[in-house]
Amino acid sequence: MDDAAELRYYEDEDTPGMKTFKGATTGLVAGTLWGAIIATWHDVPRVERSVALPGLIRTLKMMGNHGATFAAIGGVYIGVEQLVQNFRMKRDFVNGAVGGFVAGASVLGYKGRSISTALSAGAALAVTSGVIDGLGATTRTDNGKEYYPYTTKKRAAVE
């Protein structure tokens, strides 16, 4: 399993639609968790007679808002990346950069409601994706060793 072509074979088992769905689902989960973390940093709103559990309601709204935003970014990014890859018939950093620009410009530009926000968010995601893809999308170097959760050597018999 150390061959790069073999890893790409396993990666290509999913259809572009399934990859987009997985990207959106991963974004939803990550965004919901991030929304819960952000909600803990804010003060609890004051208690009113007509609103039951205002802190819980605010927390759930923040979780939903962040979850939907991250899901949209993940889905648009992977979807556009797959479209560009299938159109160009190449697998390189350009696909991810285009996906990052479209995701940032469309989703974050819509939320920011300005062209300058859309362009800067798109550029930031495009550069980030291009750098990560250009560097091989890894933070470790392959030293050729395989690590198993068990030993592969036979033990000496204890007498």
C-alpha cells in the first residue's frame, strides 16, 4: 500500500457525487462542533419570561449557522474540484485552487454581502488549497517503514 498509484486507485472508488456528499457532511460535522465551541465563548443572553432556555437556543442557532456554512463550503469546494478535474482530465493543484476560489467567493461572499469579501475569501481559500495540494497534501515524509498495531516477529519460547 506504499505505492502512490495504488492509493489513488482507492481514492477513485467514490463517484464525484459521493465525494461531494462526504465533503458537505464533513463540513457539517466540523462546523457544528466549531459552532458549539464558539458559543461557549460568548456570554449567555439574559433570561426573559417569554423565552425558555435562551442560552441553549443561542447555542443551537450558532451550531446550525456554522454547520450550514462549513457544509456549503465543503460541498461547493469538492463539487467544483471534481467538475474541474473531470473537465480538464488532470489531477493537480489547479483543481483545488479553482474549487477553493469558487467556494470562498460564493459561500463567504454571500454571507459577507460584498464583492470585495467574495474576492478576498475566494483568493484566500484558493491560495490555501493550492499550497496544500502543491506540497503533496502531507505533513509527514515517507520513510518506507510500516507500523502495525501488533508485532510481526516471532517471540522466543519461554521455558
